[in-house]
Amino acid sequence: MPLRIVLLGTGEFALPSFKALIESDHEVAGIFTQPDRTGRGHHRHVNSVKQLAEEHGIPVFQPPRVNRPDVLDELRLLNADAFIVAAYGQILKPEFLEIPRLGAFNLHGSLLPRHRGAAPVQYSIWKGDQETGVTIFRIEPALDSGPIAGVVETEIGSKETSGDLMLRLAELSAPLALDVVNQLEHGTARFARQNPSLVTLAPKIRKHDGVIDWTQSPRQIDCHVRAMQPWPKAATWLVSKTREPLRCIILTTNPDPQSLPENVASGSTGTVLLADKRLLVQTGGGVIEICRLQPDGKGPMDATAFLNGYRISGGMQFGGTADTSPA
């Protein structure tokens, strides 16, 4: 018999799996999503999960705190067999988890127990993982620790950013979520305990996490640049004796530049090295090429335009003092 389910999520990661469940034989009794937010100029951010619910005539709930007693009472009245959660953004307390008959299940953008926490997709790229995936697990009070009901794996592309990977994992999560809900319906779901010795953490990304550490290797810096997109972006400061520090967002790099002339000078980490109109930088483990960047107050540009427009010379330094204001 089809299940009665409640969906809880916010953002693009939740959309494909929620859409697949709505279009399945299962009954979606309600969708919980974060309250509407007002951005700059008093414009409301589009809540894509809310739009999806309204398009299908599904009741929408937007409590600021889902664990409040009155909200828990609303959830009980929905009489759901299971809760499916995807990027909801709120801690779920034991009183919440006890409500559905079969439990609450979370779609998580990593291969648990690796990268437990709020930013698994970013950390998968940042830490240089070769593969990642989506894990669906039954939620327990401890962070992302519950038994695993299903996994889908995928390789991480060498040029893939966090934004790219997030959208791809979202698509992969849809058949996984539907498969596990079908298993729950038929009583065939099987669960595997996580190995605590393999746990790593992926805490929320902060603005200061975007600051580039030029003492790292070219490969580590390239992973960091890709991981910090679309937010907070990888940033650094161009420092010289003749001008104020210039904040630059680094958008794309080449961690393995080829055909470097033998006479390219080296220097301390962060030193600008020029060769054949290319923007090269000395790192703690070799040379990295900056291919595309965005100086403060300007639009994105390729390295050649930057070299010409800002009269960059060899020996200048990337580094400087980070803006570590809270996110």
C-alpha cells in the first residue's frame, strides 16, 4: 500500500527527489520548507520548494522552528508513515523523529560517514575526493549518524565546482529516494550501520573559508577554488609596494601548467610569476596558473585582460590580510 509521507527541504538540492516522490504513487501529505527570506531591496528570494508544492496543490508549512510543540502537533495531525528530509537546515530533535511510523530519512550529499555536517558537497571537492555521492539514512539524534538505507556513487569531475556538483547530486538523489521509499512500503528496506572510524566532518562554510592559502600545493588550491563556488568564492589580495592591496576573486585555475620556460623566476609563496602573458603564482608545492579572476569592483575577466589592465609585473605578491567578518 502506498505510503503517506511528509517532505522537508529547502533549495535546489531537494527539488528532483521531492518532484519524483510527488509524481509517484505515494501520497505527499505536506511539505515543510524554510520561511520566506527578504534580500536586498526588499525583494523576496524565490523558494523553489514552496513553488513546487503550490504547483501540485500540496499544503506548505514554513515554521521558523520545526521543533516547537505546536508545529510537532501539526506534524502529528498529518499522520505520515515517513518523513523525507533534504537540505532542510534545522536540527531535528527526538520528539520530531518519533512522530512518523517508519522514521525520518535524510538525503545527504556525500558518502557517509565521510563529510558529516552542513557542507558535504563543498568538502568533497575541497579535500580532493575522487568520488562522492548521495546517502539516504534514517535520522538519529547524533549528527548524520543513522543507519544507511541506500547510496548512489559518482566520480567528481576535475573542473567541477560545488555548484555544479550539487545540481548533479540532486538529480542522482531522485531515483534513490524513490527506491528507498518503495522499499519501506514493501518492508524490504535493509540498513547498514556507519563505521565510526571513517567519520570526517563538514561544518558550515564561512566567509573566511574562501581565503586562499598559497602555501598549499597547486592541486589543493585548485580544489579550494572550485569548492568555494558559488559561495563565498576563493579570494586573495594582490599586494605591491606602489598600490593599495587589491582584492581578487579567483574563478578558475590550472594546477598543472605546461610549457613553463626555464627562466621563469621563483619566489616565496604567493609571488606572481609571468610567462608568455600567463599569470602564474608560486605556491608551497609548485606553480599554479590563474586562468580567470575578478578584481574588486570589476566583472570576471581572463588572466590576459587582467595583466594588461592592471599592469601586473613579476614579483608582486598574492596574499594580504583576510576579511574574516562573520558570514
